[in-house]
Amino acid sequence: MAFSEMTPSEQLKVVNTAIESVLLGGQSYAIGSRKLSRADLSLLRQMRQELQAEIAAEGDSSLLDNTFVAVFEEPR
């Protein structure tokens, strides 16, 4: 499944795993002539903050909960 097709919660799990990989294994390393560079840690942290905010906003619809609209028309 593509990252963009995942829910924000699923995306957050992937980002947290990527952050853990960078913290435990380093930003980049080389074995012989092969090199591996992981995603930028600051970018991953920014993505995590944005996803956490998005997830929090999904459940926070209290601003207009229990709001009703009444239309009063003049009698003819």
C-alpha cells in the first residue's frame, strides 16, 4: 500500500518506525562501496508532529457539536 493511501494513524506508525531506525542505526552508513542514507531526522519529526495534529483534529469536532439551524419565515 502506498504511503498516501494509508490513514494518518498508519502513516504515523511508519514515520515512528523510520525515526527509530535513524536513532538506532544512524542517519547513513557505508559498507564497502555501498552507501545507505535514511530520511532526514528533522523532516521525520516534522511529519510526526503534523500527523499527530491531524489525528487529534479528527476527533475534535466539539466546536459545532449539538448545533442546530432554525429558519423562521414570515407568514404569508
